[in-house]
Amino acid sequence: MLRGTGAAIVGMTGLAASSSTASAVSTFDIEVLDVGGSVFGSGSTPSIPVGDEVFIFAHGWFGDTTVSSQASDVATSMADVGYEADEYVAIEWDATTINFIGAENETEDVGETVAEMLEEFYDDGGGDVRLVGHSLGGRVVLETVNHIDDGYEVETVAPLGAAADGEMVCEGGGGLFGDNWYDGIADNAADVRNYHSEDDSTVGAAYGGIGGAALGTDGSGCPDDTADTYTDVDVTDSVGSHMGFLGDEAVGADLAEAAGVDVDDDDGGWGWL
């Protein structure tokens, strides 16, 4: 009931706003891969282009129409401090539906498909991957590492304003159904960086419940019970809204640093991270 009420709120205040707030033009050569598998049916499985350094972005609710510009916003914030990928990829899935719960449930299937795509990518000699997801896309990237086969490890996984309960990343969490992302994070990701902002009231309205944590607003809420590969990154000082994660300078700088870029705090001003 609480989640249903929250979903109604976010529909009015921001999760679906991506189609009108993202920048209009992509400044990167971004390959959009349509994974299909919407709430209305399933689609084909494309291939991720092989490169030594690959940036992959997954959008959230109603974000399929602007996924290129959203991906470009994040990639630009990383490029501003020196990050460069061989390939830039956007994962498009059918998220334009008024059925928010259906879209939320669909993220598991999308994540499973992306996991299969990554397995093929690594098998074909692919290098390092920076897997970034905004809002419901944050669920997609966490479902991806939860479904990828043992023996594979994604270098960087970055939910931005993830539309999820914090307990989903806690050992022994998962709520009523007891299922969560802890094992996938621990076993299949080298570095998970969860970017959250206390000013993301959109996610905070829909998740966490009474006394709980919303992953995109509060972080995990269980700092002693997360995997060693998991880090909560509080960007409240920089991100003032749900859509504010996209293109944020502090998020981009921290992501670039996680990818091995030598970011100069004195010049960039990222010292609060």
C-alpha cells in the first residue's frame, strides 16, 4: 500500500519527468541497444560492442525516449575530468507505461538480459565496463550483477538515485520475499558505487517505508551489512533533485575516478566526496 501510494506520487513529481528534462542533443556517439522485453512482450537480444573501456547507461521510468541524451549527460560529466571510453552504449527498454509496478518488475528481466549481453561481451574479449543506471535503471544494473554467471565480474556498477529500498543491498535483507542483491554485489562486481541524495524526495516518497531507507535518497541504511565491494556515495551537497544526478559534476568526477582517472581535487573541487 505504501509503495503504491509512493508510486503515484513519483509519477506526478519526477520519475516520469525524464522525457522533458534531459538535454535534447547527445554529444557522444552512443549506440542505443533495444533489449525489448517490455511489460507487453519480449524482444531480441543485441550485442554490446567490444572495446577495452565501455560505458553503459540504463534509463528509468519513461526514459526510453531520451536515453541517448541522458547517457550523454553522464558521459559528459565524466569526460570533463578526463574519462574516455572506447564505446558508449545506452540500454533502451520499454519503460513508457503508466503501470509503474509493472515497469519496476520488468527491471529484473531487463537486468537478466543485460547480464547475458555482458557474458557474451567478456567472452569475446571485452575489457572494462562502467555500468550506470538512473532511477529504475539503478535496479536494472543491480539485477544485472545479480543474474550474471559466476566467474564474471563487472568493474564498476553505479546506481544513480536508485528506485529501491535500501535493504535490497543488505545482507539478509530483501523484506517480505527475502530476495535481494547482496550476493550479486559481493560476487560479481568489483566496485558498486550507490549515488544518493537526501534531496531526492521523489525516490524518498516511494521507497523506504516507515523507518526504512530509500536507496537513492538515504543509501543502504545498513553500512555494517553491505558487501565489501559496495560503497554509498552521498552527493546531497551537489544533487538537488531526482533528475539532478544526470550530468552532475561531482557524480561524474567520482565515477571517472572509480574508472582510474586521476582526478585533481584541488582543481575540480570534489573534496566533499
